[in-house]
Amino acid sequence: MSTEEQVEEAKENAMRMLRIEKVTVNIGVGKSGEPVEKAKKVLMQIAEQKPCSRRARRTIKDWGVRRGEPIGCMFSLRREKARGFLKRALEAVGNKLRESSFDDLGNISFGIKEHIEIPGTKYIPELGIFGMDVTVTLERPGYRVKRRVLRRSKVGKSHLITKDEAKRFIIENFGTQIVGG
């Protein structure tokens, strides 16, 4: 089946339409205490949503990190909030994504070097500047079968999202360029 045929099939079959399941934003600070609190304030400023702490999985003595110590923070956005934030985040990277930002299951990940590059974000000297990772998870209607409690099931191979479909979705909906490498 050619790509044009797939596009036509997606237009007439509602179960083939792609949508954003969630956008996850993560700031890894690497140490606990005041830096994590500053990162949380930055995330609250960006999305107007309270972030949660992420704890270290293992102890790394060279870095001074103990297991269970909070070393980062993150939040997840869904529906319209996710779409709005993703537009702003893509503007921060110049509406360009690398080919390597897409995985084989249709997820997209990219980094933002400085949070002040996001439109509508003000620089607050007391907080400093933080970089962050943004991950976009795409899905189709029917993906609920892998998350439900009763009669959980796998999503069929023909219903999974490919790398090319994810690229086409991001180009058509957000006007983003895909750069090689």
C-alpha cells in the first residue's frame, strides 16, 4: 500500500486518524534541594501546572547522588493543553526536528536548551536557566485496549503508528520541517 493510499484511507476511516495522547516535559537537575525547587518553579511558569518530582533510581557516588533522592521534575499535558504547549515548544526549536527525534513507534522526543526560548516565558534571574526534554506520544483511537484493566490486549501490528506517519502528522498539523541526521 503506497503512502497516498494510506493517507486516503486515514481520511475516510476515523480509527486511522492520529492524535496526541500526551506531551511529557522533563527537567533533570542531577542534585536535590534548591535546584529541583527552582526547576519546579520554571515548569509551573511554563505550563501553569504543578510538576512532580522524579527520584534517583540508583546511587552514583562520583556524582554525589543517592538512591531515592529527588533529582528532577516533570509533568504531562493532555488534549488542548498538550497541543498548545507543543506549538510553543516547536517554536523554541525553530519548527525544525531531526530525523533521529522519531522512534519506530511514532513517538517524538527533542530537547530545548534554554527554557526562555519558549514564547511567553519570562526570564527570572533568581531561578536561572534550565534545559528540558519534551516527549510527544501519538496514538490512534482504539489504543485504550492496551491500558484498560479488564481484558487488556495488545494493539495489532497494522494499527501501530510508523515513523513516517508520525512525521507526516507533525508536518501537516504543526508546519514543522524534518532535518536529516
